[in-house]
Amino acid sequence: MNTVTLKQNLIKFQSIIALAAMCIALSLLSDRFLTPENTWNVMRQISVNVIISVGMTLVILTGGIDLSVGSILALAGAVTAGMLKFGAEFTDANLYIGFTLLGALIGGTLTGTLLGWFNGFTITRFKVPPFVATLAMLTIARGLTMLWTGGFPITGLGDNMAFIGTGWLLGIPMPVWISAIIVLAAVVLTNQTMLGRHIYAIGGNETAARLSGLKIKRIKTIVYSIAGALAGIGGIIVTSRLDSAQPNAGFGFELDSIAAVVIGGTSLSGGKGTIMGTVQGALIIGILNNGLVLLNVSPFWQQVIKGFVILLAVVIEKFNSKEE
């Protein structure tokens, strides 16, 4: 194997190498790291980030960014909890509508989808930069969450709702099943469908994609809608796991999501990256968080370390791009 081939393989498998090195180091530093209980704990913890990061990957592949996923997650979770517990009451018409669990889940997911669609509509129709449009949605969705909940948690959602976030099926936690199904669907979408090829084409060269006849606005709107829907599903899982819809849920989730995507090798300029790379990035972030907790590292230092890891990942990505 020559030097060029070795360098290409190191670049290709850098996420896996980093993940393996981290696992080895943490297993030596803490005897609690490789226990079955901690392994499933890590898998449960990263499930929501994996789901959100799948949507973020699609957005970044088009050359965009979505800073609103944490707030959309909070609002979707609150809407789900509110529909399930309180239903909808129309006092003027003397009408009350109750919702089943399925109805509430659909309502929460549609809430995320609608907000994601609005992001895409704003970006494509009014030419608002994605950073600005989604930053505005971050504030809008957080404000709507506070209005919906009155600033107080919505609790006592029942055992059926709790099963989504805390239950087990065939010896595997439900959040892991949900995230695995979403990852599989996203892999098929990006690798086997026309939409997936168009997403890569737009991120690679939007001008060429437009001249080729691709409907850029429609595709971007679909991508942001998917990202919103996945944030909504993440919100449902978080709400289920806590048995409570917290008004401040989702703070910082956009940072972990972007970190997973970048660490997984997706280019911030778009057109390059994979879903499985993002899963590896989410694993690295999750294991890093878990390991720092096991080692009793201060939460403040955890943020510092995580920030440096993200910065290092971006620097490596830029360096690799120049090498190619």
C-alpha cells in the first residue's frame, strides 16, 4: 500500500478510528464504561441526536444550515403533550375534541413538519440566508412553546406515551429502534432515490443543478420539511422519556446536531457527506459526553472540550478538502 492510498484510507475511516480510540481510552480510564447498562444508556442518549442529525445532514448537503431544530423539538413535544392531555376545547361552540395517542403523535410530527416547511419557504421564496431564517425560527418556535405551555411543564402523559421513550422491544430500547428505522430510510433516500441525487447535486453546484432543470426551491423546501419532521419526532421521544413537555427542552441540541454532522465528515459547503458518517459523528459526541460524565469532569469543562472537538473536526474537514 503506497503513501497516497494510506492517506486516503485514513481520511475515509477517520471517524471510525477516532471512535475506536475514544472507546479504548475510556475503557481504560473507567471500569463502568463498557458495561451493558452504560452501553444501552449511551445508545438511548444519542438516539434523539441521531434523528435530528439525519435531518441536519440533508440540510447541510444542500449547502444550508438549520439552527431551529432544538426549538422545533420543544414545540412539537409540547403540542403532542398538550393534545394528549388536554385535547382541544372550543368554548364558544361548546365543543371539546379529545385525541388518542396516535392523533397526538401525528399532531406533534406535523407541527415540526410545518415549521420546517416554513423555514424552506422563507429561504427559497424570499432569498433569506438559511442562517438568518432558521435563527429567526429558533426564537419564534421557542416563543410559541412558552405560549402553548404557559411557561410550565405538561406532565402525567400516561404509560403508553412513556413506552415510546423508555420502553424496550426485543431487548432493545424503543428510541434505538426508532432512530435505526429513520437512519435506514435516510440511507435509502440519499443512495437510491432521485431526490437523494438531487440533494447532492444542489450542494455540489447549485448553479449547474439549476441549469440542469432541477427544481431547487421545491427540493430545498422538502429537505427543510423533513428536518422539521425529524426534530418533531425527536421532541416526542424527549417528552416521552421525561413524561413531561418542558418549555426549555432542546436547548443546545442544534449544536450537538451540527457537531455530529461535521464530525461525521459532511462538508459545511454542501454536496459531500453520508448518513452513516453522521451516525458515527453522533456516536462520538454521545460517547464523549458519557465518558466525561463518568470521569467526573465539570459540566463547564465539558462544553469547552466539546467546542474544541467541533473546531478540530471543521479544521480537519477543510484540510481534507484541500488535499482532494
